[in-house]
Amino acid sequence: MFAVVHDPGSLWRACREISDFLALRHRRSGDPFCEPLMGVWIDPDTTPQATARLHEEAPPAFGRLGVMTQSISLGAIWTLCCQMGAPACRVSLIDGLIEVSSSNLAAARFVPVFRSDLSSAQIDLEMRQLHQRAPDLVASPVYQDRDTGRIVLPADYAS
């Protein structure tokens, strides 16, 4: 699962609303842990319509991520995309997002989201891989509470 934030100025709002949605979905599922969110793609040029079309027109990089099963959007602010199948791979995700984005990636950023119980060694390894793949696009990571699904944004994401 990943999210696309279409309005960079609404990252806080989007993460709060996505967190609320994930928490509700988690409570209804009865699973012990919440479904992990792989990352947030911030790009004003990737429209909600383009994100929704990933079901039918997924780029080759998305094939390694499994089948896109649904997308949930809130206007032009954010879209949450759910997939099932292959294990989560943030490098493949960023490759796919670059493929579906406009040619101008100057305003785009990828915020990796890691479950709060993941080891710092695993996070460091994945962050190095992401920085090798797209050094100018990868932002500081944020964390998702594994029990509730809530996304925790640090203060430096306030702007």
C-alpha cells in the first residue's frame, strides 16, 4: 500500500486523514497488526486520475509490486493505493512512481514509511538503497504504528 499526496502543502492533513482511514480499516479487519504503508509520493503533477488508472495501465515496475486492487481518494489532496501479491519493495515502488509521473520531477518527493517496530539496521539499509536509486527524490523517513496504522510525522515535515 502506498499513498500519493497531490497537494504538497497538505502533507500533514493527508497523513492525518490516511491514518484515520487505516485505523478504521484495521479495527474492522480484526488483524493483530495494521497493513503496512510503504511510502508517500508527494507530486502535484501526478493527478488523482493518473493514480486511479494504475489498475489498468500499471507500468512494468509495478508488476513487481503485485496487483493493484483499489484506490481511495480524497479529492485532489491524496490517493491511497492498495495492492496484493508480491512483497513490498520501496525501490520498485519509487521506480513505478517515477514512470507514471510527469517528466518534471522537480516538485516530487518520496517519503518512505516504515513500521515503528522495524530495526534501525533494516531502515538504514533500505534508505541507502532508495538514495542510490533516486537521491534527489527521497525525503526523511516517517513511521507507522504497527498496532494502529497511524502515521507519525516529525516536526520537520510541518512546512
